[in-house]
Amino acid sequence: MTYDYKWPRAVAHGGNTGAHYDVVYMGRGTKNVYTMWTPFGDTPLELGTLAMCLGSQHFSKIRQTYGEMDVDRDNVATGWFSEDPVEIVDTFGGRWATTSFEAGDAIIFGMYMMHTSLNNMTDRYRISSDTRYQLASEPVDERWVGRKPKGHYAWGKTTPKPVADARKEWGV
Ligand SMILES: O=C(O)CCC(=O)C(=O)O
């Protein structure tokens, strides 16, 4: 099955997405959910491709702390683990990887794959979508299914805790 909720994105000049695990946004059902990131059209690096931290699925301390977070329950801004990809590999290991994408390409990855996006250095929007898939036989995160999925119902509604504070508490 696929989540009924879809995430279309238009990222403007200078925009990017910080490094995160998707599980913090959609971890209430099975953890065996897969994200498919689909750029709409040819997407060279300078338009802001998605980058994967290879090996990050094995960062056990991050999985046991940040990876247990739920943004609606814990209200941590921004949900991103870090806005500094170099800090992550320097501290925890792994290796960043990306590529230019062509129309028709997509990348599929699991909930514990740390990913980020490159900055959009152009004057064009980078248009893409994130869609999610899991086995229909496994429990589903109720926020993302139905005719009108409720989505993030609490996150950001009150003053959020900065991730830097949360990371101090987690010791990562
Ligand atoms: O497109 C982006 O900038 C971020 C996408 C993303 O984080 C995701 O697909 O989970």
C-alpha cells in the first residue's frame, strides 16, 4: 500500500533540507516503510539533489535516541538531526553520496537512512515528490492514510524544543 498523503515539494533558490531519518515523521506503524523520492525532470546537482549518508542505518546511538523521536509527541524543531552534513560523518562515520538525476529516475530508501538535500544554487525551482510505501499487512501510521489524512497535528503548534537541546539530552 501507499500512504494516501503525498509530499510535493518546490524548493526555491538557496533552499535545502537538513539531515534526518524519516522515521521521526512517520514511525507510528511498521518501521518497514519506504520513501520514494522522485525529481520531476532532469535534476542536476546544482538544483539540489537528495544525498544519502551511506552507513547511517547502522548508527546505533542515533537510532536509539533521535530515531525514537516522534515530532508530534516530542515537538522538536525542525525534526532534522543536523544542518551540517560534515559534522555527521566526522562524528559518526558514514559517507555522503548523491548523483545527478534524469527524468524518470527515483531513489527508494528506508526509514533509518540519514538523508539531506544539496542547496538549490539555481534560479529555478527544484520540483520533486516524496511518496511512501509499506506492506498492507503491517501496522500503518494513522496520520498519513484516509480521505483526509490528519498529518502532523501537534508538531510546531507550541514552542518547539531546539534539536540542539534534545541532542544534549540524548548524548549524540
Ligand atoms: O526533497 C527534499 O528536499 C527532501 C525530501 C526528503 O527528505 C524525503 O524524501 O524524505
